[in-house]
Amino acid sequence: MKRLLAVLSALLAVALCGFAALGGSEESVMSDQVRFQASRRIVPEHGYRIHEISRGDGTLIKEYVSLDGKVFGVSWKGPTLPDLSQLLGSSFVEFKNSVHPRAGRRKTAVVRNGDLVVESTGHMRAFQGRAYLNSLLPPGITQEVVR
Amino acid sequence: MRRGLAAATVALMVVSLAACGDGNSSSSSETASAPPPVNNVQPVIVDAGPLVNGQSLGDEDILFTTVTICIPGTVTCQSIDHIAVDTGSSGLRIVASQLALALPNSMNSSGQPIGNCVQYADNSYQWGPIAKADIKMAGEVASAIPIQVVGAENFPAPPADCTAGGTPAQTVSDLGANGILGVGLFRQDCGPACASTASPPAIYFSCASSGCSIASVSVTEQLQNPVWMFPQDNNGVLIVLPQSAASGALSVQGSMLFGIGTQSDNTLGSAQAQAADGFGNFTTTFNGTKYSNSFIDSGSNALFFLDSATTGLPDCSARSQAVGFYCPDSTANFTAINSGPNPSASTTQVSVNVAFSIANAVSLFNNSVNTAFNNVGGANPGAFDWGLPFFFGRNVFIGIEGQSSAAGKGPYWAY
């Protein structure tokens, strides 16, 4: 199954496809069927692979998957925010609890906990962000690849 | 308590037509194409903000103004104070609890009310119906333009595409203001992307009683930047704020002038214009690195840029009241370069040096009752968000997209 996915590096048009959550398994990338009109592309990199999910409004979501099939990072870019509760998975509660909306009208979120790092920036029409789990970074791969 | 607040801050006024209009329309010698000049100077202030339960919210670095809203074509009007002036968005958004007028909701071609969503990168959002109102500031009037009623009652709940899993920021307390006046670079909050029938983004919704779903909405039915809807002085905005001391100021009063080069008080002078891209961004160069997703936003209450590792500025303690801001041991001085194409000659790059200082936010906030600071900063990884401190001691012009001036066509900044 995993080997099959790695081979699928061509553009796949997937009408009903969701995205896997941070910390989830690669299988969930394909099985997580939500209503997300999107196309998907799998890009093999040295030591990991990237699932790129794009939709017509310009949203691009990237999921960074280690060779043993764990989603160690996610990034997003687009006119609106993707559903972070879905994209961050079990890390979402920690993210939400770490953001202090009253601390400033800064409209950004930067969380740097021991394991979880989330950077959500930008503004209407142009959001971007990334999240990763330090504990899941593959050997020899730094957080800088998640962007 | 809450009702007392509403009565105090929201004065429902029925005013005469003469008082609402420019009151000076007898000059028969004017040509038909040039309306008589009106007062284009709107007072603005940085202060402790609106009262909630009898107390000022006390947030720092929020720029406010008072906006008069009327039921379209009538003299039934209301003035609402402490509306945040936001150059980072377009369109007027009023917190529903502060609105005493029964404004007509906008309907789409299927006869359903239109829902509008604005999201922020901190995963908060504002949701509510689009209604139409006449908007009056200084002597200017934008007639029957779409605005958002934030957190309106008796309206369907925000759909997941709007909430994105996040937290509502829909009360006066959440916003630190009674509403948001978006006088940014764009004519609408969304523009042609939301008029696309193929795959519009999650900004406009068609709302049946059973719930709301993403829908395309024509550009004219979208939230409009009130300034470009004025009959004159409609090509941009000039914000003028005096400098404040390094220790801050209790409050700062300034002006928002409508139009660029349309009257004797809003000429460009020596200001240098730089075009922004289709997202409202430009390039800031800092220590030799270019950050191309940078922007100017009076609605951000500090200079938010890069991160602690890149700047060497320590983050304030997570347990302090200044979490999210920078806390250097001593004030740090920096220079960055903002650059963008000349709006009237796009092959020419225009660069401007910007000097700024970052002080310890905990010390600033602890030691005073001041609300205006020109030297508070915080993190914004990968880009510069030039927040309200950028505006102190500077005349900043905002050229609206597609609107012409001596500097060229917007979107551009000039300072």
C-alpha cells in the first residue's frame, strides 16, 4: 500500500479526498473522505514524501509524510484558512490552548511548545502557515522542509 | 450593566437631511462632473477603547474613529464610536449588539440572505449577514453599501468552512472595538474570486434556514470599502498620526483624510509610492533577506516581524501580560527596506528605508496607563506586519485598487 502510494507521483484528480491530520498515518490521507473538492499530487523527496492537495480557489495544502508513513508536518497557503481542527488532528487542542487571542490584536498564531510548533500568519486573501511535530521528524530531516 | 453600556455608547439619532448632507450645495457655478468639495477630514484616536461593563478595555495601539450609519435613503441614523480603523481589510463590520438600526439584509439571486465570513490567522473569525447602510464620515457619504453585521442574532450559525475549527471573535470584548472599518487597498473584501461560480473561497455563503453553504456573490453585492463608494475623494486615504514618546502616550489624536490629491490637504508631497501585489503584500528586506509577504496593517497592534531566532529579540514570558510580544533587555534599533514597483512605472522599483525600535513590552505595559506605543513588537514568522506603530510620526497614503491619482493606480502605499 505504501509502496503503491509512493509510485503515484503523477497528478491525481481526486474528487472526494480529505487530508490526513498532523501525527496521523499516511493511510488516513486517502481514507479520510471529507467533502474537499481537490486534486492531489504525491511528490517523492529524499527521506520523505509530500502529498500536495490543491483546490480551485487557490488553496494549497502540503502534508509531509515520513517513509514509515507518519504525517510529521503540514503546511497551507490560500485565500482562507483550512479547517485547522482537521489538519492539526490530535494536536489541535494543544494549539488552541496555546493561542492567546486576548494577548494582542496580532491576528497571527505562533506556538512553540516542546514537540508541537505551529506558525499561522497572513491575512484575508493570503494566509499561510505550517505545523510540525519535532518527535516525528525523520532522521536527517529538519523542520525547514515543512513550508 | 450591558444595557447601560448600549445606551451610553450607541446614541440613536434622527437627524435632519440638511445635517446629514454636505449642507453647502448651492454653488451653481460648479460643473456637473465636479461635486462641490466636502469636509474630508475624519478625526481618529488611539485610546483605551470602548467601555465594557463600565470599564475601558485598555488594549494598546488600536486606532479608532466614529462612524455614522443610516438606514439607506433615510434620516434614521446612528453614530457608533470606537470603530477600529483597519488598513488591512476592506469593508465596514459592526458588532450586532452595538447596532440599534434595523438595516435591510442583502439577499442573493435565490432570495436567501448572504452570510459573510472573515478569518484571522490566529484561527478566530467573524461571521454575520450582509446588510445595506448609508455610511457617513466627515462630509462624505457612501450610499446603500453592503456592510457586515457581526454576530447577528436570528441568523444561522457559522458553517465549518468559516470557523475552520477556530474561535469566534464577535463581541466588543473580543474585537477591542465596536466594529472594524476596513479602509485597505482593495475595493471589496474579496473581489472577483468570490464572484467566481467555479470554486469561490469560503467568504460568502447562501443562508437557508437550515444552514449556510459557500456561494458566489457578485462584486457589487460584496462588502465594499466605503471610501471608493464616495462620490468624490474616493481614490484613497491618508492617515496622519503624530509621533509618540518612547514611553508611550496616554492617547494620540490624528486624522484620516479621504482622497489623494483631490483637495489641498491630501496632496502626496514628498511621499514615495510603492505598488502592492494582488494580495496587498510587498517586499521588506531585513539584514539582507527579502520577505515578500510583508504588509502594512493599522489593525495590527504592534510591529509583528520574523521570530526570536532571526531577530535576536526574546519573546515575553508566556506567563506575562505581554505574551506574544518581544521583550528585549534594552531597546533595540533596526532599519528595514520596504520596496515595490512604482505604481505609474512598474519597471522601476521604489525603496524606502524604515527605522524602528523595539522596547520591552512588559516594561512598557507595566509602567504606565499609556495606550499608544511606537515601539512594541512581536513575532510574525517569515514576514513583516507593519502594525499601528508604523503610522506614528508618518503620513501614510493608501491608494485603492483601480483608482487613479498622481502616483498612479492603486493598490499602492505612499509615505
